[in-house]
Amino acid sequence: MPVIGELIKKAIELGGKLNSENSPEKDQEKVLTQLLETAKDTAFGKYYGFKNILDAEDIPKAFQNKVPYHDYDKIYNEWWKKIREGHEDITWPGINKYFAVSSGTTSNSKYIPVTEDMVDAIRKTGIQQVVSLSKYDLPPDFFERQIMMLGSSTALQQQDGFLQGEISGISANQIPFWFQSFYKPGPEISAIEDWDERIEEIAKNAKDWDIGSISGIPSWIELMMKKVISYHGVSSIHDIWPNLSVYTPGGVAFEPHRKSFEKNLAHPLIYIDTYLASEGFLAFQNRPDTDAMALVLDNGVYFEFVPFEPENIDENGAVNADAKALGIAEVEENRDYILMISTVSGTWRYMIGDTIAFTNKERAEIRITGRTKFFLNVVGSQLGVHQMDKAMEALQEKFNLAIPEYTVAAIEENDEYLHRWYLGKDSGDADEAAVKDFLDAFLRENNKNYNVARNKALKSIDVKIVPVSTFIAYNEKQKKKGGQVKFPRVMKAEPFGKWEDFVKSI
């Protein structure tokens, strides 16, 4: 009888019953007021008149009128750079201790402040997510199993007086003492910086652990599972971890990865999604009868939503200054929005680069639909990542392929434009010409703007199928292997040229 597990489950169920459900609008207004009140005496708060905003009859409206949108370059050059220089009370009270280092494949690393208040907010949201497990039909012994959290190295780097690393590494460093016995691969292995060495150590120790759940980016979790399976000469990950029952993908669209991912399993898993960005813990799936995530509206993050339309973004994917932002009460379901956040880390009306759509407004549930920079509109096709993912799902089903990775770019050749696709195949075989025709037809049928473009400026498309290992090798060459690294779905001409040169070289 799993006595401890039974007690934990009952405590979680009690926590779930005690959780009150307030109005999303009221929760958000309260968060915004708290943010402004806390930061009113910072350099940022004084410059934009937070005290006057707090005196306004309509605080959200006054906030929009006084504070401009910020992308990373704007807020870093104007404000966060001063934090890096050692100044305090810049965008949030006090002296900053941590910086989250982004791991983008196509851009230089970004340094995003992580305050103690944000660390605390992430911890509280993590507890909220644990409490939500009361809604899932999980047996008591599940709560005695260990949790594999595969992120970036927890060995944070000292630089200019700050501790810095990817957000998963910073978060793992904050794991409370009572959770340490559940956390795998444990602090020593998690601190190994070299990805391949870390995975080797996980494989060596895998049989000693009783893993009940796993969290991490799908592509890297899959590589880890394959390594463990190969190391021990077994046919599935369940031969090593028979009690594995839950997987948390980490806010990345899982469906393109599902086919290849599930080849490593002996029985199905429960998928519980989360949205942990470098800027904070933004959403998580809090009930079993959906694949959407509920925004965290009451814990250190204020959200705004800009309709994802061509007139609202510039050619670099940044929000235009005059674009209208909507509050949580004004959004519509099934419409793409650019996500803007203000947080307890001193991000203000900050564009994190993701687009989302509400699947259930009443519950404030969303799905991530893509990235503003991963929006293919060179010739008016208005092709977003969510549509691309759906095309990949259909393509995999049609041709019995497993394609966990892909990328595409608009190429100009002989004064004409084409879309060139690279599909990373894990298993299966298919004729490139047949795949090309199917992909083109699917996008024409499901995107009217794409169909119009194909009859005008977009003269053709091109499809190249390569081993998925090519994508992994390219990340490795860019020193972007493991952890939170995601391969870009859409590339501009220059980085795409480098990618093609790499593909031709192997």
C-alpha cells in the first residue's frame, strides 16, 4: 500500500478544492496594480509615471497610453543594459541576481533578468500545477515516483557579478529540499554542461530510478530515451521505467513529434503541457479533457494581446507602435494574438515573440500557435507555424512518415519566389515529389492567402527530405545542443543559406 503516495494525493486534492476561481479580468487588474505599485520608484517607473497611472480611473488604459511596447533590443539597450552595468532599481526594485540566457538558434543570446520575485512566482505556479494533478485519474503510487526534468545544465555561470544560464537551469537550482529525492537526474548529473556527457550519465544510472513522469523539449527527450534504450539493449523506455505514465512537453507543439516520440514507448502516456519561457511560467494544462493550457493570471504576470495581423508587425516580427493591444476580457476565441507581458522581473509591455490563440475564453485557455518571426509572408502567403504543424501532421499520416523537425524559407530564384522546405525524417520513406504535391495542396486548401499567393507571386515550392539527425548536427555545430533549444521553423535568407551550405557539406 503506497501510504505516502495516498497522503500526497489527498493533500493535492484538498489543495485543488481550496483553490478559488476568480474573474480573469479582476485577477489581471490586481496583478497590474501590484506590478505598478512595486515598481513605481524604479528608474523605469519614474520615467513612465507609474504613480500617475495608479491614480487613473482606468489603470489598464492609462498603462497602455503611457508605456510603449518593448522588444528585446529596445528594453535591453534602454534599461536592462544598466542592470548589467551594476545599477539597481532599474526596471524592478533592488539588485538583480540572475539572468536567463536564451538559446535561440538563429540569433545571438539574449540576457533576460530573473528576479527573486520571479523565482518565487515560478515556484508558486509550479505548486499550482501540482495541485491541478488532482483532476487527473492518477493512482496514489504515482506520487511516490521520481520525476525526470531534462533541461539545461544547472551549473550557472558567473559573469559580471550575475549568475546566468537558461531558465530551466535557474529553476532547477531553486528546487525545494523536500523535492530533492523525487528530482532526477539529480544535482550532480544536471550540472554537467556537455549535453552528450550528461545523457551518457543518465543512461548509466537509468535502471536505478523509478521514473513516473518526464518533462522537457520533445526532440531532446526523444534523444535521451533513445540513448537509454540503446545503452541497455531494450526495445522501449518502459523496459527501464515501467511506471512512466506522464510527459510534460514544455510549451512546444508536440503533435509534429508524436509519431517518432511514441516509437520509444510500450504504452501510452498522459500528456500535460506547460509554458515556461525565459520570462516566466506563463501557462499550464490544468485539466485532463483538453490539450490547451490555462494562462496564469494571478501570479506576477500581466498579459496583453495584439491581433496577429500583417499591419500590426514589421518585417522583423516586432509589434508596430500604434498596434492596439487587448486585455483578457476583449479577446476572441480561435484568433491569433501576439503575446505581450509585464512581469515581476521588470519586463514591461514586452513582446516575447510567441503567438497564441484562445481555445476557451472563459477558462483563459490557450495554445501556442507560433512565433512572430516564424511567419512566412514574403509574398502574402500569411503562413503561420500552427498551420505548418497541421500540414506536417497530415503529411505524416498520409505517407506513414515520422517528421519531428522541419524548416522553411522563401527563396528568390530567377526573379521568382518559391518556398523551400526541409523535412527531418526519423522513419519511413516517401517520394519527394509526392510529398511536395500533398503539402502544397494541403496548404492551398487550408489557407486562402497561401492559395492566392500560389496563383500569383509564389510560383512554386520545393521539398527536400533529410535525416532528422541533420537538424541535430546543425544545432551541435551552432553550439546549441540540448536543453531548451528549438530549431527555427522559418528562416530568413541569410541563415537559411548557411543551413543549406551545411546540408550540402554532409
